[in-house]
Amino acid sequence: MAAAFDHLHHDLLFVTPDERAALAKAGVRPRSSWKGSDRLEQHILHAEGGPRIGVILLPPVPYSAPRVPESRINQMEMAVHRLRASCKLVVVMSPWGYSKEQELLTRADKNNLPDILLGSGPGIGQTGVLAAGGKTAWVRSFAEGKSVLRIDILVWPEHNSTFKWTEEKNIRMSLFGLTDQYQEEPQMLTLMQTMGTD
């Protein structure tokens, strides 16, 4: 799996501490693009000549916890506020699961919510929901992993009290099922066959 990810050339791959431990146990060495820990992390992605994208990685919260700790929400709000000063877009990546992400979107200050929330963990997948009155585009990965979610930013968000995302006006969220109509890249197919996976 790690070798397959290497071929995708990610700028940043969110790996939780539990995932990192499982990979280490399997003898997989960490890659430089692997980020994530038990603390909130902030990263800035910046292609040459392109806009700066702020990325916040949320530390895990136990799935059994009844609520998201207030301190975690405050940390995220402060990080969003800091990154907004220098970034065109602020993205939060979460391993919390559907219900805790929903809680985050309802409890956090709307002025300090991310532009995009990329969710994962227990719960349903979703192509995209405009949450918090349109302030945040919330997308969640699907469990089987046989699809690709794509977000197109048609117009950069304005970080003011009146801005909201509107589908097909300033954002587009799409889901592509990986069916037989998508041809495998030969190098990736060979890699997966040597590993004995589907």
C-alpha cells in the first residue's frame, strides 16, 4: 500500500498515529510526505507561482468519546484564523468520523470554520455537503475506497461574513466511481498484482 501511495506523488498524506504504528509494525518506513500526529498540525502547500493553501490536520479523538473536547475545537478555530491571514484556502482534514465532524461544524464559530472539511473515519461517505450556512464544503471518503472525490474551486472564497459556497457557482464537488471504464496505469497494475491485491 505504501508503495502504491509513493507512485501517486502526494504533496501531503494524512497518516494517523495508529496507522503509522500499523505500517511500522509491517516494516514500512515513513515517507517525507506523511504527516499527522497526536497534536494539531498546520501545513502550507504552495506550488510555484500558485496560491497558498493552508492545511490543518486534526489529531484523533477517541471514537468512544461522547463529545469533541472544547480544547480541540478552539485549537482548530485558532489555526484557521492564523492561516487565513496568508492563505487563499484553508482545508481541515479529520479522522474523527461523521458524528464528531458534524459536531465540529455546529459548535465552532462560523467565522473560524475551514473552507473545506475533508472527513474520514466511521460513518457515511458523502460527495459534498455545504455545511454551516454554506461556509464549509464538507466531503467524506467512502469506505470501500473504490471512488475518487474531486473538488473544483471555481472562485476563491472571500473570507468575510457574507461569503458562502454555492454549488456550480464557486465550487463543484464530484464523485467518480472506479469502474471498468477507467483504465489502470500499467505500472500501478503491475505493482498491485505483485502484492496479491485486487
